[in-house]
Amino acid sequence: MLTLLAAASLATAAQAADIKIGVAEALSGGAAQYGAAIRNGFQMAADEINAAGGVNGNKLELVIEDEQGKKEEAINVFKKLIFQDKVLMVFGPTLSNSAQAADPIAQAGKTVAFGTSNTADGITSIGDYVFRNSVTEADVLPETIKMAVKKSNVKKVAVLYGNDDVFTKSGYDNFKKALEDLKIPVTATETFAKGDVDFKAQLTKIKAGNPDAIVLSALLAEGAPIMVQARQLGINVPFIGGNGMNSVKIFDLAKDKAEGLYVGSPWSSSNSTPENSKFVKAYNDKFKTQPDQFAAQAYDAMHIAAQAIKQVKLSGNLAADRSALRDALPNVKWTGATGAFQFRRAMDKAGKPAGYDAQQLPIVSVTKGGQFVIEK
């Protein structure tokens, strides 16, 4: 009997030592094509960490919630994870729109919100508990345009963007600035809204201007059919896309019409570093499908968080532990699937220190033959 009681007591103690990590991602709805890969990246990293003994002997327990790619649902999920489930930190949400709405909940609750797919301007200005390892559109887009100019002799472009989404509007703003800085003329600027399915009117106007490329700030749900319809109209120039287009899902959605798409990211499936090769093989073996940028960033983010948690003496006082994690995270340096990583301090609108952005160099790739090929 004593042995059984002792075993039960040990089991309880072990359970109590689990570190609860919130994961709020879009697992249904239009953004699920990003959210599912993100969840896979987190799960694979957590499984690896736990198999190697956890973090200082404590196992990571993922508390996963579907925020459906909706602002209201992201707010509800953040509240549940932070105040009801009492997680140490929260990863997510998937879209920048949702992050703008939900991250203030984490900031007010003094709980780290760590975005792995939010690249719009202003996310980390929300406060000092807001982190992301997704490189901003402001850092990536100029490099993507420069490479397209160099490789495809682009001298003038048309611009097409979603005007009702924080991410796509931010992408447009950064594309516009980069094009002005590079003195590249814009032949036409057209817009669309989430849920649109017919883009022929906009594309017909764009075709009339005879651009050398189309700059596209879109999520996959609209971006893939835009590429398909452009090719159907005989527009065979390259597309220069933002973060939302950088997914292997483009080949499923646009098939052979996905050719000639330039995107920038710190991660590429073709990057043959030991860390990335290991990640790509492990992901393929586990999920029987190719990883994308979003899976890679989630995978690295979990390892980055684990490195920070290692530096924290977990006391059982949740408020103190959350604060200590916030203090430890900025000092983490990590080399993973997305390359060498460290944080840099972001500023709020008043110019005061706020949250933390990613400091990483982008790789520019172009779609050729059903895969992303690194351009140099």
C-alpha cells in the first residue's frame, strides 16, 4: 500500500512539474493552411524537447486552442489560456489582424505572447510582453524586390493588395515605400477584399499597363486564385509576394500557375544547413508532408522559449514565473531551421522601448518546377 501511495505521490509531483504552454492558432477557417503547419512545428519541437528530458527535468505540455483566424475568437482564446488554463506563456495567434486584437490581453495579463507568423507593422509596439520571431515585412520586402529586379529585369510594376486586413495593408505600405526608395515606377494599384474570388477586373486593368512584375500583398486564399486568373488572362510576368504567399500550399492551390513567384524569408526548404536539413527530414518523417516557413518558425520558437525557460527558476508563483520568462527571453540566441536568431527591441509609437522583433537576414526564393529555389 505504501509503495502504491508513494508511486501515486510521485506521479502527482511529476504532473505538477509540467510546464503549460498555450498555443492559439487558426486550425479551422481560411487561415488553417498556416495554422496547421504552425501547430505541427510546435508539437514536433515539444516532443523533441520532452524526449530529451524536458526543460530542467520538467515536461512541456501544450494547451492548444483553435482561434479560427478571427479577432474575436483570438481574444476569447487568449483569455481562456491566460486566466483559466494559467499557462506560462502563449504562442500565436496566426494572423496579424488577430494579434493586434489579442496581444493587448496578454500585455495586460503580464503574460508573454510570442508570435511566429505575425509580420505586420506595430505588433510589438503593443508592449514589453509581446515577442515574435517572424521577420517583419519592412525588413523582408525590399530584399525580395531587389532580387526580382536583378534576376527578372523588372523596371516597372503593378501593385495588387488586400485593403481590409492589417497584414496585407501593412505589406502594401512597405511595398510602396520600397518601390519609392528603389525608384521603380508603378503602372497601376488595385485592391481586393477578403473572400473575393473574381479578380479579373483588377487584373485586366493591370495587364493594360504592361508591367514587368506584379507586386502582391495577399494571403493564400486570395493570392493563389489571383495567380491562376492572371495566367489565364495571359499575364505571365513574375509575382513578388509577401510573407502570406510563402507556403508550399501555393503549389496545391495554384498548381503550375504558381511559377515565377518571388518571396523572402529567413527560411527556405532548399537551405542545406545541418539544422534545417535535420528539421525538414524530421518533419517529413513525422507528418508525411513538406514543411513550410510557418512550421519552421514555430519549431524554432519553441526551442527559443525552452532556452529562456531553462534560465528561469520556476517558483510555482505564476505571476513571478511569467515575469521572469519575459526577462529571460530577450537574451536568447539560437541557431535552428531558420538560421541564426536573436531578438531586437522594438519601439512604440511614442518612441519608447516596447516588445521584441526578430533580427534575421532574409533568403529570397522563386518558384520553379513546383518548388522554392533560392536566388543569389
